[in-house]
Amino acid sequence: MPTLTKLFTMQEVSQQNSKDNCWVVIDGKVYDLTLYLDDHPGGDDVVLAAAGRDATEDFEDAGHSNIAKDLMGAFCIGELDVDTTSPEITSKNQAVDYPQKIKDLTKQYWAVPVAVVGISVVVGFLYLRKK
């Protein structure tokens, strides 16, 4: 079946993983987000963490709005050529680096650890003051 868009291999996408050239795959489509990095509401670190790989799960887990999904169309540069996709390159077969994911989430959601520490300090002072 002929396609109207350019086809990219996962190998090509995986090489575009820097701030100067940032591509991601979401639902089988390839997006060049290089020009959108500075405008991304969650910061460029979140996008760069997904650069060069299939970010479908990350995108869905983030709970993007319909407006964000509509905006994606402007950055679509083609589709993933599934016939040549190597299983070693796809994100589903890659080992997940959980410590790094936790670090990234902590950077993104810094208020949670700060709140936990703050509450702990207040509770500690109240406890010592009671004695």
C-alpha cells in the first residue's frame, strides 16, 4: 500500500537524539520536535529524554490534552517504516533504567520532594517542642 509521507527507519530516528536534532516516534509517526523544545510546557528535558526513540508510552502517560495532540500535526515529518524496524532499537525491548526515570521525574516534579522534606522538618520541630 503506498504512503503519502516519508518513511523513516528506527535506526534513522535513533540518531536524532540531541537538542540540535530531536526526533521522536509516537503512534508510528515521526515528529521533529527540535524547534518545539523551548516551547514545551514540561520543559525540554522531558522531550530530550524521549528523543531518538518510540515515545508513545511516555506521551500517553503524560496525559496530553487534545490541544497538544492537535499541535503535534505541525511537527510530523513522516512515518516509521515498520518493515525495517529492528527489535533491538524499539523502546519496548530496551531495558528500562528505573533509577534514571525516577531522577528525571524528581527533576520534573521537584515540588513533591521539597514538600516531603518541609513537612518532615515541621513535624520534627513540633515533636521536639512537645518534649
